[in-house]
Amino acid sequence: MSLSIGIVGLPNVGKSTLFNALTKAQNAQAANYPFCTIEPNKATVIVPDKRVLALAEKVSPKKIIHANVDFIDIAGLVRGASKGEGLGNQFLGNIRECAAIIQVVRCFDDENIAHVDNKVDPARDIETITTELLLADIQTLEKRLEKTLKMAKGSKEMKHLAEVWQTLLEHLNAGHPAASFELGEMTETLAQGWKELGLLTAKPTIYCANVDEAGIKDGNDYSKVVEAYAKEHNLGFCLVCAKFEEELQGLSDKEQAEMLDSYGITASGLEKIIQVGYDTLGLCSYFTAGPDEVRAWTIQKGWKAPKAAGVIHTDFERGFIRAEVISYEDFMKYKNEADCRANAALRTEGKDYVVQDGDVMHFLFNV
């Protein structure tokens, strides 16, 4: 599984500049006028993980495969987007398949970069975007409810589903996001219907405060408003300077490290966003390591060994027998796999083993 993140925000908040920097693909136009991004830009980037490189250095594989993140840069939204204002709600559909949403909020003053509302106000900007996502969800649900009501005649399951959708619609109309709605007892029909809705306000949200270079380390008064909002609503938050991130690109690893150090920070914006994304979605990584390849695999925290094996191939899950597991720390500590086994660092785990972040695993299966 891979992580997909949709980047949203008002025009001229730095979304496309951030996208260019994060993906190292300077293919998203960044210009000082609204709606510069007309078609959604997509890019796949590797997840920075020093453990992958350390494992590769130790086993010298033929291939190194990192975990991936898909970033999707959506056209700037404005007040009334759900009703067709600006470029309209056609772009909201582009993020329905994303696992999470990053809402970029402008937290810098610059008289040379126009603000769509003529003044920087993070709280107002957050409210504008959140409202448009909410209104888009209401439209989606109204259409689905109408369809479900027609199907409810003579169907107990559809009648129950219609009742749930009606309650959910009232919840949304009261200004509450779908993420805070209690679905109750989850039936197969309800689970499938919920998945098909793809409500935007049901998705985990990360607030990204885009500051100027003076606020790279500690933020500023604007970013503190965004951070407080995210904390109040128990949502992800990260501090990024898109302009600075763009300047990092093209530099060597050593030069990037020196530039980060000069600002008193240790991680790039890409690393921070991905880490917050993983934490927000409850993701972690395990590794496979051998002469053919070293690879990182992304799974949900709490997954048991058979399900984790299934991300490699469904046969691994279906015919799971057992897993041989070495923690990353032990794998790096001892000379090789035989040495790990001799020091009881290699464990044999069964179907109930909960995979831990950093586990180096080998699966045995039979189909």
C-alpha cells in the first residue's frame, strides 16, 4: 500500500511551489495569479528512510526499493467553489481517492503576491476551505440519499442505510465534518456505502503552515493560529517554508544538511510532511532484505503478520505459515542473519504476531 496525499488550499498560498519542492519535479507552474494550476499535478516520491539505505549498505542488494507517497496538487479553491465559483467543484473529485488531505495555509506577508481575499488571515482561510469541502460533501450525500430512498422500498438494509444517511446529512448541515460522525454498528452494506461516498471531510487532514524564511524554525503569529486550530481539532500539523524547500532542490545531500543546519532545523519539509502523514494515518514500515533487494513495505500499525505479508502478494497471506523476524536494531547490530540466529535475535512468529515498525521479515507460505 502507498500513501496518497491531496494538497488543497486557496489560490496563491504556495501549494504549487510546495509541490514542486516536495516532488523535485518542477512541472507544476507556480505563478502570482489565481488558478495557475488547472489540471491536478500528480507525482510519486520515495519516502525518505535512512534505515533502507543502511540495510542496503549491509547486504549489498541488486535493487533498493523505497516506500512511495503520491502527492496530488489540486487547483486553488475559493469561496463558492462547491457551487461552481472559480474553477468549481470539479477539482474536489480529484482528492476523493486520496488517503489524506494537506491543507496549505498562507502564513506569510508579501505585497508582491496577491491574496485572493486581499489580506492574510489563516483562520478565515481555514474556514473557507473547510466550508467548501463540507458543502461538497452535503451535495454528494444528498444525491446518494435520494438514490438510497428509492432502493429502500422492500429492502430492510437499504432502509437502514437511508436512515443513517439522513442522520449524517443533518450532522453535516450542522457544520460538523463527516470524520466526527458515529456510524454505529458497521454492517457490510454500510461499510461499502461509506467507502463509495468518499466524503472529503471524513479524510484525515494535515494543516501545513507555509511561512517565510524568518519563521522556518519557530513559526510566526500566523502559523501559531493554524497550529492551535489543528491541536484543538486533534488534526495533523507541520511547519514548512515552501520557498526554502524549493531552494534546497538541486543541492547535494551535504549542502542540504548544511543549509538545514544554518536555520537550526534537522528535517526537510518533505520529511516532516511524510512523517506527519504516517502518524495521522497510523502507518508504519517493515522491511525485506536479501541479495536480490532491500525493500520497505507500508502497512497499518496493528496489522498481524499474515495481513502484512499480503501487501507483498495475496498468496503470502492466503498460505501464511510463519514469519522469521529480526528487529532493525538487531539486524544492524549483528554481522549477518546467521549471527542473529545464533544470538536469539531471529524469532519465529505465527499468525497472531503484530508487526512492529522496523521489523525485517521473511515469510514462509504454502498455496
